[in-house]
Amino acid sequence: MTPHEERHIIEPESGLARLDWREIYRSRELAWVFIKRGIAVRYRQMALGILWSFLEPLGLLALTTLVFGLMIRVPTGPYPYPVFVFSGLIPWLCFSKATNGAANSLLENIGIVSKVYFPRVLLPLTAAVRELLDSAMLFAVLLVLAWLYGYAPGARIIFAPVLLLYVTLPALGLGMAIGSISIKFRDFRPLLALLLQAGFYTTPIFYPPELVPPRFRAVYELNPMYWGVELSRWITLGKPLVIDASFFLSIVLSLIVVAVAYLIFARYERIAVDAQ
């Protein structure tokens, strides 16, 4: 070993898990490899390839517009129903896909985990970032749709990255926690699907939040996705947005979820290979 050669000694952690940001930074090239690999694997052997990133949400938009916009006629005030729904779908899809990506990341890469050392937290992080990139493209489609309905992008568009990061944060926490626990307890996998399904209907995606009875609003607004959807509509439609204490409480809850999720992840990733 030469005097100028770097040497890294890997030792088992004791006590509470500590997130080593320097180690994550040193692994940034590997992180980018995981992101590119995940995108390539997703669209491999698909004739339409990356177009499915757009076709799936557009199909869901068409279905919800038909059912809730034309048949049930959910009131959305002065806002066109297709733009109203799509501005709610984009942050929700970002959250949902990032949650599933983070939850599946450890098991999907168990072959690499069993052979090579790297910071395991890179797996859920890169899975969430991958969905963030997909959502950024979808948000561009949303801006085009809003423009076609007469809502040209304004200065509020600079908050779009903040919106996507805001909805990715709780997704990363929820995905890490349930994905880690499901390594040993597989019952948590269907539980995640159930939670996401419940979240879809309890988030004001295809209906305005004004329809929620006032007695439930205090708890309802603690849902981070409530603020994600409302922020999205403020950016694209100029819908009034009133920030109150529940917004900051939702951020605190998201941070707590991420912190607890990392502790759970650090505990279960050590037994991931043996549990298979």
C-alpha cells in the first residue's frame, strides 16, 4: 500500500444508526448508476418505452374526468376539471411511485447487497430520485395542459422543485420503513398497497378540499399530500393557498417519519440477505 493510497476500514456500527453523509457523497457515482439502471430496467422490452410514463397518468386523467367530471360532475369552481385533476394527480403519482420504489429497492437489489459493500441507504434514495425525475417530466405536461386551458405558467413555477421534493420526503420515509420491515414480515407489503389506496381517496385529487366537513379539516390537513396537491394547484392554476399551522406540522411529521424510517432501515438491512 502506497503512502498516498486511500484506505477505508468498514466496521460494524454500535448503538443508534448514524447517517454518514460523507460516505453517501463518495458513492455519488454509484448512485447515478442505480438511477440509470432503474430507468433502463423499467422500460426494457416495452415497445413504447418511456412513453408509458405519460400514457399511464393521462389514461387515469381521462378516466377520472369521465367519471367525476362528466358523470358525477364534482364541483371545482372556476377551474377546468381536467387541469384541476391533473394538478392533483402529478404530486400524488410522485408520492405513490417514490413510496413503492423505496419500499422495493432493497429486495430488488438483494443480489448486489449480498456481494458488494456500499451504503445501503443509497437504494431507497436513488429509487425516490428516479421517480422524482419522472414526475418532473409529467409536471411539464401539466404546464402544457394548463396553458391550453388558458393558465399560462407564471413566476410561481419556480416552486415546482420545492413541491416535488416536499412530496418525495414522506414517500421516502414510508417506503423505507415498510420496505425494511417487510424483509422479515411479508404482511407489510399488502398493507402498503392498502395505505396508498386509502391515501388516494383521502387526498383532494379528484374533488376540492372544501367538500370535507369542517370538523374533520384539522386532521385532514395534517396529510402532507393535502398540501402537496394544494401547492400544485396554486402553482398551475393560481388557486388561493392559505398556509397555516397544519402545513408546518405536516413537515415536522414527515421529518419524524424519515428519521424513524432510517432507524428501522438500518436495523433490517443488516439481515436482508439472511432473511431471504
